[in-house]
Amino acid sequence: MKEDLQILIEKYEEKIIGQSLNIKLLLSAILAGGHVLLEGVPGTGKTQMVRTLAGLLGGRFNRIQFTPDLLPSDITGSTIYNMKDNTFETIKGPVFTNILLADEINRTPAKTQAALLEAMEEKQVTIQGETYPLSEVFFVVATQNPIEFEGTYPLPEAQQDRFLFKLYVDFPSFEEEKNVLQQVIENENMSNLLSAVMNMEVFIQLTEEISRVTVGDNVMDYIMKIVRKTRETDSIRFGASTRAAISIGRAARSWAYLSGRDYVTPDDVKMVSKPSLRHRIQLSPHIELEGASVDQIIEELVGSVPIPR
């Protein structure tokens, strides 16, 4: 199965050029059973990145374009009266899928954003008082546009905390961007040529293997010291919660497995700390005024924690 995973990564990198780290982090997140907040300017391939992952995994893919008039029932589904049969029937919404792209999630009000919470956390949806389970593999990727704030509704901290990672999608290098241009011009129908390299059954077996990856006591101490440090430093106004520590541990396991190991190292923890923490902490006002970024503070913080031997 590890061979299948390696083939998947290779095919993924062939289709999505210049995003090697984000590709592996996306895979780590879905293997860990988490969800991802994806931030980047329009046209950087966020939708294509998620659609390609669904295609390679042989999973069902749905996309919801979040708008100010979107209702919770547009996500979860609703019950309608069937006049022909004289009965009520449930119409399931787009949340009933394997991979869900919540496009521009910050363009819809909090009530609709919250409709995703139960689905993301509990893997179930309640429609008219009746509860329906979601697929065993259920992965939400929500996108945000960082440069346009007019008519947006910032995600509440409670909802941001539901995401395992927050990833930034930046522009590729000159050569990588030229390769993208060349690919599209030479083959306009490239998306139609995508074929699955594994199925959902194999993927579920992979997640079971990851659950057996060892996290040593010294590594758990390292994770806890990093998370607790976020609550003790003057640079950070609000530190990370216990859920952040759990997220780092789960993500580090997946990253170790992708790296071909059955045990987690401190380097795995360092690799996933930044995407796990950047949406879970708030910088102190004086640090923001100095122009420091969240990533910069996290790097300094993680670097100040002694690495276990």
C-alpha cells in the first residue's frame, strides 16, 4: 500500500506543479482525518488542487460556492413534501460526499458557516431532527481569499479551530508557472485524463496503518511544551488549546508515515507545527504593530523549545 501512496504523490505532483509541500500537507491532513483551511489569491489553483486529490483517490467530490445568501439547508439538505406519493422525503445536500470544497467560506454569514461544524466534528448531519451519518472518508477543504475583505464574514475562532491545518497557496516559481502554462496550452482537456490510483477501501486501510505509527513519550512532551509555550509568551495574546496539541500529534503521525517511518520524530512535529498553529493563535497588539507575522513567531517559538534526544 505504501507503493500506491508513493504513486499517488508522484501523479499529484505531475498535475499540480509548484505546490509539493502543500500537496504532502493536504495528504497528511486527509490521512489524519482532519480538515484544511486553504488561503491564496484567485487563480493559484486551489480548486484544482482539491479536485485532483479527489480524482486520484477515486472519491466523490462536491464543491459549494459560499455566498451571502447561502442557507444552512443548501449545505446539509432538507425535507420536502412529495405530493405524488403523499409523503415527506429527505433531499441530501452536497455535504454527503468524500471530499468537499467550501469555496470562499468567509463570504457567507456565521449561521451558514456553522452548518459545517457538526459535519466536520461529528461526521453526521441533522435534517429536520433526524441524524444521518456521513461517509467514513469525509474531508473538508475551505478556501479564503486574503486580499478581498469587502462583504466577507471572518471565520470565528471556534470554527477555525475545527481545521487541522491552515495552508497558504503562493505563486509558483518562473519555471514552474511556465510548465503550468505549457501543460494547459498543449492539452486543454488535461483534467479529463485524470484516473484514480487507489480507491476508498485502500485509503481506509492506509489510515488504519497510520493509527499504528508510534508516538514516543519524549515526542509527546515536545508537542506539549510547544503548545504550552504559546500560552506563556508575551508575543501571543491567545495561545493554542489542547485540540491544537492533538492536531499536531495526529498530523505528525501522518507526516511520519508519508516519510516512510512507523514512528514520529521531533522533525515531524516541527514540520506540522506551523500549519497546525497559525490559525489557532492571536498575536499581541504590539507584535502586530511591529509587523511580525504569525509564521515568524511560531518559528521562533518552536526553535526555543529544546529538541528531545
